[in-house]
Amino acid sequence: MVVLVTSKHEDKHNIMAAGFHTTIGYAPLIYGVSLRKEAFSYDLIMNSGNFGINFVPVNYAELIQIVGTRTGREMDKFSEYNIEYDHGINLNVPILKEAYFAYEFKVIDSRNYGSHEFVAREVMTIYKDEDKFIEIDGWTMPDMNKLEVPLYLGRSVYATFNASSEQKDYV
């Protein structure tokens, strides 16, 4: 699943796509994302120490592709592509209005692994569109009857995961 990473430092802000990201731990909630050091977002994140991760529905797959293949050094992608956002509650990062789930992060560690820098951060704020989630056996899960998720397959190709996708319970 690809997420949209949002960042802001001083009067500059940016949005980029990231496919390499994961939860690292839960107490406190730590999440990691892999970024290229050459990326404009990397500079903004390292200078501000903060950023956002935004999960958007499948109708944003084209936007994911666009912001993932263009640099914010040459344009304001928020203005260019009419991307609406709010300022984060606890940190000064853009949070997309259309995100069904989002985090605000404070950077706590960064390590180089080959072509990418793996940035670990502590989750400071969680945003969730409650209407798009259900609780099953004590676990909060996306309600796939109300949500379609874009899955990046590679080479600018996306699949849609939704209620009609095959889902299996292996318990």
C-alpha cells in the first residue's frame, strides 16, 4: 500500500508517495518510512523533525502516481494539483482532508540503508474517518464495504482492494 507523505519546514511544504513503510512498535507507537535522501521531502522532514503519513482511497491513485513522480523543488504540488489539507493538530504538517487515516510524526531516528534513509518516528496524533472502520473481535479494521484501497503493483500499475476482493480468514 502506498501512502502520501506530507512535510513542511518554514514556508515550504511538499507531498510525496512512499511505498516502503511499516509499524515498528506499539509502546510508544513507532512507525518507519524509507525515503531517498535526494527527495525534497527528505530535506523538509530532516529540517523540521516532523511529517505526516496519509492513507487515501483508490480514487487518489492517479494523484499518488503524479506526486510520486514529480519533485516539490520545482513546484508547489498542493497548489498545482488542488490538494486540500488542514494543518496538523500537534505538529505543523499538512494532513490531507481526503485521508481516511493519517498520522502526525516526530522523527526520533534515521539510518542509511543503501539507496534510502529509513526514518523512524513516534506517532504524535492519529486521524481516522470513523465511518470507514469497523470493530471485529476487539480489532479495528477498515470497512471494505465503505472503502476502496489502492495497492501499488509496480510500473505505474495499481489494483483496487475492496469488499469484492477475495479475503480469507486463516484462523
